[in-house]
Amino acid sequence: MEGNSFNTVTLSACTFGCGMLVGYVFAKWLREQKSESEMNSQASYKNSSDEEMFSDFVQGDQKLVLVVQNGLKMGKGKMAAQCAHASVMAYQHCVVNSPQTLKKWLRSGQRKVVVKVESEEALMELAAKARKAGLIVSLVCDAGRTQIPSGSRTVLAVGPGQESLIDKITGHLKLL
């Protein structure tokens, strides 16, 4: 009986030890893969040629314009949060639909300008004009949990994109 008990304990200890060893090796492999992946992504950004970098600036400055619907009379914090939502949405659209534009915007300093309109109609007109011009358009609709009614269109992000194109749509608006 003692032999069976000893064999069971020995087998359990060996199984546990093997499991720990496999876990250690797997975790080390995952860390190496992650590190290698991060180095590759950093290298691809850093290894851009000088000619490629120069061509980005020759084509003109890039910017993102955030158009706030001022008629809603949002508080400063609410307005800031809505602008943040619009910025993130614009970034996400750019990642999927226009990675080259995103790359140019990131290289040119990620310029952002905040302007205002007084009505939802004006906001929607700008969105339509920007879409027609082929610009990236992101529109934030509020969930209605705090200061303003649900579904209210609060901020329109136009861009990131070439400054000269965006200015044709938003250049006449006043800064917030």
C-alpha cells in the first residue's frame, strides 16, 4: 500500500513540475514574441526614409478640426469629454480608412483646432460638405446621461486631413 501512495505522490509531483516548466517556457516565449513585435512596429516607424518624411511636409500641413455645437450650452467638462470622443473616433476612422493620412498627421504634430457653431443644422451642413469633399467625418451623439438630451449631436470632427481642404469647410468658423 505504501508503494502505491509513494508512486501517486511522485507522479503528482512530476506532473506538477512538468506543468510549471511548460508554463514558464510558454510565458517566456510570449514575452519574446511581444518584445519582437513592439520592436518591429517601432522600427517600421523610425525607418521611414528622409525623402518620405520630406514629402509629407511638402504636401502641406495636416490638422483635425473639432466643431462644437455651442447651442446646447454644455458645461466645460462635458464639452471637453465630447471633443475627446470626437478625436478618438476620428483617429479610429483614420486607422481603418486612411492610414497614410494618419501617418502624415502624426508626423506633423497632431494639430487640433476647436471651433463652434450655434445649431445642429449648421453642424450637419458642415458634415455633409466635409463628406462631399472626401474628408474624414466623425459625429458624436450624446447618450443623454448627464446634461443634454439623448441623441444630441454635440461635436463634429473633420479630419485629420490636409489643412487647405479642411479650411475650405471650416475656415470661416470662430474659435471656441
